[in-house]
Amino acid sequence: MKFGIVGRTEDGFFRYQGWPTLCKDENGVLYVGASGHRLTHVCPFGKNLMYVSYDDGKSWSAPIIINDTVLDDRDAGLTSLGEGKLLLTYFNRPWEFYNEGYVRKRTQSEISPLAWELFNGMMKGYESLPPEKNHAGSFVRLSCDAGKSWEPPVKVPVSSPHGPIKLSDGRLLFLGKEFYSDEYEKDAILVFESRDDGKSWEYLSKVETPENCQLNYIYEPYAVELPDGRILGALRMQSSKLTPDFTIYLCESEDGGKSWSMPRPTGINGSPPHMIVHSSGAVVLTYGRREVPYGERARISYDGGKSFGEELVISEEAPCSDLGYPSTVELSNGRLLTVYYQFLPGDSFASILYTEWELPERDSQKHWYGEK
């Protein structure tokens, strides 16, 4: 394995970065979207950043700012659409969110006294914010020139940290959680499609809620199209009523996303999920583990997601549970590159890091989980 840094800011107040997404275009160029220039995990200062690599992740550009609104620009998903097109997804919360008691308490506990003054100064500034600037919701932006310029935001009814996927028939399929839509069932896991590169979206279906679960347990889904045409969906499930209480459920669609099987538990300790299909046909699932030992993990399926092999350690150097959201691409040599956010030992802030690794031999995967 090879470990490295995509982006790390060592000086100033605004050093925290999180929730990255990695994608690769048809020319092999790598792009990472992230939320950066932040005080901490929850603050109103976040901007959507992009890093670019032209050498399979050996080196990365300086951060490029895509979004810098007056609100917190979070969870930058990036999807390559081909022909130089990139689709960015992100979300904002209303300024009132940062004045909620639990948010203020958490933020104050994570930052210095001087940074706390910055936070409160921003809160006072929000009091004079014009209503049209308080635009909470989930959004996409399209670039037709490999990220050099971006079209205006388009609001979408769902949110997911890694965004939509492009299917083999050319459609974009967005498996996400309802987010400030004012039209669809609150917190539902919904599916939308776009046939014009994200300029417009149409409702397609809903994923049902498993027995003994509630919608507010289910977060941050992602999907992947399998070689046989099925679409495999993965959901973050988090509740003290579940074992483990931070885990992944899987569901499937056999009709292009119009209907879905009931989500089933995997027993995996960690979340949220990201998946790709390797050129070998293997499904690569990555996720963050937020219990000791902290770090990034992966599992491999050789049967289209019906079962997954034993847990693989992608990173075991994490000093705390504030980590994860790994996403993965296959490099030109067949190896894998996984990007995630994590604290480097000794740092008081999170950075965007990567691990380059390779698939284990199939015969070495001795333990299997899920349906046999």
C-alpha cells in the first residue's frame, strides 16, 4: 500500500477539510471534490474545493474553489460524465441551523476561543442576511470544460455525499435522501433520473424502509451499476437499535431504478458506503470505521454484491472517529486509489488523504458475509 496527502492546510484558522469524492474522467485525469477552508466539522465557513491529478494521484493541484456561498458548502460529490463534463453535488443548511443548541455546543468544544469568536461573528452577520441568500437545499452544478468553469446551481430534491452515477444507457441516476424539497416525503430514500446531464431531474422511485427501522436512521446512500445491468444500492444505517449501530444495508433494482428490493443488513461495522466495479468484475465497497480501531476499510464481492469478503484495512492510522467517506477509482494499472478524510497523527484538524492499493487474490478471501 502507498499512503499520501491530497490536501492539507497547516496554518491559519480554516484548516479542516472533509467528505471527499474521487472520480476519473475518460482521459485518466483524477478529480477530488471536498469541503474545506473550515473551522471544524460543523461550521458556517465551508467551501467546495476541487483537486486535480494528471499522474494517477502521485501529485495534486492546489485547491480550486468552486463554491463559496454565505452558507456552509458541504459534501462535494463529483461525477465524470465524459467529454470533459463533470457534475458537482453539494448541500447547504439554513443559517438558523448553526444557532441550534447542540450545534453550538459541539462547535465550541472543537475549536479555539479565538475561532469561537469568529463563529459568533458570523452568526451576527447572518441576522442581516437577505432571504434569497439563505438557500438551504441540495444542488448540482455542471462543468463542460473539465472544471474550468461551472454552470449555475440546479436544486435537486435529494442529497448524498458522493452524488449520482452515470448508467450505461446515458442516464444519471441519483439515489439520495430527501433534503429540503418541500414536495416529497421528508427523509425518504428516493431515486431521481436526469437525461440532460443534470439540468433537470425526474422522480423515479422510492426505497422502502426495512422493518424495525425508521427513516431518520437511513442516510447517505450510493449506487453502482453491475455488469449484468442490475443496480446495487448501499445505505448508511445508524441507530442504537441496530447491531452494529453504524452499518450498511444493501438493496437492488433489476429494472433500471424503477423499483428496489427491501434493504437487507450486511453486519458491516462502518459507513457510509461507496462502490465501484473493478475491471475484473469485482465490486469494491469502501467505508469508514468509527469504532476502535479507527480507519478506512474495504470489502470485495465477486458475486455482484450477494456476499462480501473479509474486511480489508485501507488506513489504520486514524487517531479519532472523525473520518471516512472514502471513495475509490481504478487506476490505469488496475490498482485502486481510495480518497478519504482523516486526522493525521498530531493534527487538530482533518485533511484529505489517499491510499493506493490492489485487490487481494480471490482465493485469499476466506470469510464471507451476507447471502451465500
